[in-house]
Amino acid sequence: MPQVFKFGGYRIYFWVNEGRPTEPVHVHVVEGEPRPNATKVWITEAGGTFLANNASEIPAADLADLLDLISAQSELIVEKWLSVFGSVSYYC
């Protein structure tokens, strides 16, 4: 799975086998090894974040920091998404 970046012990990555059509731009976040049902964060068209779920059960304080980081790096995430998936759409 393409890793976008790491933050502390957390991996922020794309899960590449999610089916067709490709879902809107988002990242998964997990502590440890990537898995398909990890915490999912949508990237909004305005560059913000929208928490789809916290399946990884990331503690609230860590999750807040991660959402801030993901929002701050949204342009980089979208660029990497485009290079991996070939097109970009947004959830909201």
C-alpha cells in the first residue's frame, strides 16, 4: 500500500484495492501494519478533512493531531492520489 507519510507511530496511506470506480480522495490511518478497515479520512475539495470512521480506535488527542496534519498536507495527498489512481474526485 502506498504510504503517504508517517506521524509518530501512525502510517497514513492509500489502500489501492478498493474497487472500481475509485472512491473519492481519502487516506487510511493505522498504528502498525496497513489494513483495509483502518481509520478513514476523506479530503475535502477545500483541503479540509472529514472523518469517515475511526476503525483503528485512535485516541481522541492523537486523532485531532492527525486530522490537523492531514489537512495541512492535503495538497500533497491529492498530488500523490493523482499519481497513484490517475484521477481525483471529492466526497464533499
